[in-house]
Amino acid sequence: MKPVVAIVGRPNVGKSTLFNRIIGKRLAITEDIPGVTRDRIFSDAEWAGREFTVVDTGGLDPKSEDVIFVQMYKQAQLAIEMANVILFMVDAKQGLMPDDHDVANVLRQSNKPVLLVMNKADNKLLENELYEFFSLGFGDPIAVSALQGLGIGDLLDKIVEELGNIEAEPEDKETLKIAVVGKPNVGKSSLVNKILNEERVIVSDIPGTTRDAIDTYFEQDGRKYCLIDTAGLRRKRSVKFGTVESYSVIRTLGAIRRCDVAVVMLDATQELSEQDIKVAGYVHEQGKPSVIVVNKWDAVEKDTNTMDKMKKSIISDLAFMDYARVLFISAKTGSRVDKIFPAVQSAYEQSTRRISTGLLNDILQDALIVTPPPSDKGRRLKIYYVSQVAVSPPLFALFVNDTEAMHFSYLRFLENHFRKSFGFEGTPIRFALRQKDKE
């Protein structure tokens, strides 16, 4: 996993504005009203070749008894717990406030590296205010203006410097990490218990029983696995702020990001919902190999065509994930549960496949003969050659004369042709366009 940088501070010091500035896009909602950012938001960022994940948090007000601020405090504490480096934001225009001391006391207890960031330092006069912040005990404040972009480069240099002192966690390549994901009450915990053959995870008919991502390590047929049971992801408007569920979502998404394979669970007794599609879509966007598992098959009235009809319907609704294998199981009875691990193993192996450049270009030439590249405004797309540049998921670089002449429909054609030739069942594949001059 990438190291985590959490932005923490009392309300209304500009945390979300800094978050947007670092990641380079307007993702967090920013308003000049304390408490607008209630849920933690995260996104990846990169500076000087170092990648990290930035987490935005709601305002920290440890002494507030307001129910909203109490929950925001809990959220921020979770962000602090996950963080490798903490950005402690203060406000140059308002100066040092009592609440800043309260936040500082919380951060001192974390024993994490803390960078003191003095925001809204829009001019040299305000930069002179930084001396009063020395009393917080976190060294020299870094003066920035998140709104105007002043001092952001210096801050990012400091972040990278701190991250350089943090040893990356060694990847356990021997253990295959499998995240079981889906909306609430589709039977994720029941499946985990059936696989483990023991009641290691609490099972309940109440949606949202699993509040966090739970890792369970075990061995099967000589292979090491880590099974991650996750909280169900509900529609955002269905998640009431002030509940445990409102801040368990980030860890579920984090489980997807760190897994090797995702088991996307659906409920056979219900029609595919918008949320089912969103959960599957997030797995696909993260480039994770996956297996679609349709649970509660024992509760469905069926005839000889029921499975085929439902499978076609699922593939139609999840057209972006038509590469994934679909299994019909019953976690309750154990029916077909034994089919999951071979499918998971196969999807992982396909995701880590490497194809030789020579063979790739032979297949590419076949595709170009079958369907030549289209022309756009009189300029014909030319594809010179292809090479594989990464795995998990497989990533192919296409060298072309004009990247803008490539239409998404032709990329889709190439993907289908590659799949027909090489398989890649269970994993997304990606293409990166590289423009190459004729000479």
C-alpha cells in the first residue's frame, strides 16, 4: 500500500482546499463554513517520483459535545491511526487559537511525524505570524496559501522528505489477498465463515454488521491466503452521518485497493441494484482481477434455464466487467463454494501474465488486417507496434502516429481481439497510447 498523509486541524482552516491543491483536482467540497467536510476523503498524489495517498478529514474539536463534531473527531482519529505523516493545519489570519492547542495534544499522543502547516499566508506580513505557532511544539511552521498555491512545492518537498524516512512495508508475495465485497446483507461474512469452516466472523441478518475490514490468514492446499471481509457499501444517501458505518467505508475501499483479487458478491434473490454496479465498478477502476459470486442460489425458484438467464442479465448490467467469471453459490449450504478458489487463483494468474513483444505484435497485425484503424478528419490512425509494460492488471503500450485519432471503440475492438487470443479471463486489461513520429 502507498504511504498515507492525513490532513488534520480544527474546523475551517482550509484542509479541503489543501487536499484539492495537492491532488490537483477539485474533489473535496470546500465552503467557508466549519464542518462542511464530514466524511474522510482520500485520493492518490505524486511528487518528485514518490506516490502517496492523501486523506482529508473533518475538523478536529476534541472538547465539543455536538454529536456531529464528536463523530468527526472519531473519523479524524481513524485517519491519524492510518497515517504515516500528518499535516497539522493552522490559520495564519486567525492566529493561534485555543483549539489549536487541543488538536496538538491529540497529535502528540499519536507518536506520528507531524508537519505544522500555516495556511492562508497570502502575503509576507502574515508569514510573520508564524512565530506564535512555535509554542505548539512541532518545529518551524511551513507557510502556504492553499487557495493561491503559494508554498505548496516546499510543503510537498517536506512530505517526501518525511516519507523517505519511513520504510515501506514489505509485500508478502506468497500470500494471496482476497477481498470479499458487496452491498450489505449479501452474505459476505457467511461466505468467509463457510470457507474458514468456523465462526470466526460475526454473522447477522442486520445489514452493516461488519464495521471494518477484517483480515483472516489461512492455508489451503499448500497456498497461503488472506481473506478480507469488508463492510457493505451502501448508497451514499443511505449512509447516515453520525454512525459507525459513515467512517467504515474508507477501509472497505482501502481493502479493495490492497487486495490481489476481489470477490464481488451479489444476492440471487434481488435484482441487480445501482449499488451493486457501483461496487463492481470500483473494483474494475482499481484494475483488480475479480470473480462475481451470486449468493443465496438455494433460495431461488429455478428451472433448467434460470442460471443462464440470470448470468446473461448480470453480464449485460456489468458489461464493463464481462471478463469476470460468474459463479452461483449458497454460502448457507456450502453449495459450489469450492468453485471459488480455483476461479480466484485463475483470475490472479491471468492478471500477472506477461506476453512476449513478438507474439503481441503478431496478434496486433492480425487485428489490423481484420479491421483496419479508422480515419478521423482525413487523418488515418496508424499503430506501429505494441509492448506489455506492466501486470496486475496487464498494461499494453500502443505506439501510434496520433493519440487523438484513437477512438474508444477501436480500443475496445483491440481488447476483445487480445482476449480472444490470450484469454485474460477474470482480469481487466489496460492500454496506454504513446505517440511516435513516423521517423
